[in-house]
Amino acid sequence: MKLLFVIFVVWLYCIISNAYWLINAHRLYKRFLSGKEMSSYIPEVDELFSKADTTYNTYYNENKGGYLQRSLSPVAYLCDKKKYFGEVNKVFLVTIGMFRMRLKHSIFPIHFVFLPSYILRAKGRKVPSIIKMVLNFLYWIITSVAVYHLNTFLDFVYKSYLQSIFERIL
């Protein structure tokens, strides 16, 4: 029973955290589109892009001391420069899509069927598809055997108890 409670709490945490990040992304995107001052929100935008793994370093041109210089910075630091509106807009849209996808995966956890592939992708490992297929196959075999043994254990230990509950219900 404790295991089910822990699984439920983790599932609920995933839903709440992904919903929070999605709402935060929409809020910052509306502020970005409105053209209001974004300089004070750059740390929030950088954290948002980092959380979604959509951030990247990019070069941009700026005048420093009368000379045109190229600087390298994360894409979130360009959100207050009108010249790079299209690039930052694209990253915002990808970030919103990423959090929307994560929220869908949290609500409908069918992706647990392919859990090893998701773990490898989350860790950033580039693994050939044949290895992913073998890992998924082994995962299915192990979970099937575990479910079968759990079922036989419950039948053996709780058979009379479960029968009495079903008799009361029916």
C-alpha cells in the first residue's frame, strides 16, 4: 500500500511541476510578445529554457566602445533585443511545446511501456535503436515475470481475503 502511495505522490508531483512550468512559459511568452521590458526577466527565461533543454549558446553582434563585436551567450539573453525576435520566439514556442508534451506524458503515463528509451533520452545518451529495442524487450520480460509472480503471491496469500471482499461487493 505504501508503494502505491509513493507512486501516486510521484505521479502527482510530475503533473503539478509540469503544469507549473507550462503556465510559467505561457506567462513569460505573453510578456515577450507584448514588447515590454524583458531585461529583469532574463534569469527566469534562462531557467525556463534550461529546464526544457531548449537553450543553446548563440553568437550575436553588438557595439562595444564603437566597435562591432561578436559575443556568445545563451539564447535567453537575447530576448530583450528586437533584432533577434524571431530566434527567441522560436525557442519560446519549442519550450511551450516541450512542457505541453511532458504534461501529456505525466497525465497519461503510457510512456512507461518504453521506460528504458525515455531514461536514455533524458540522460542525453545517444544509443543505437537496436540497443533501445533490446533494452525495451528485456524490460518487458522482467516486468511480465514480476507481475506474474506478484499475482501468484497475492493469490496464495490473500485468496480467502479477496474472495470475502468480492462476496460482500457482489
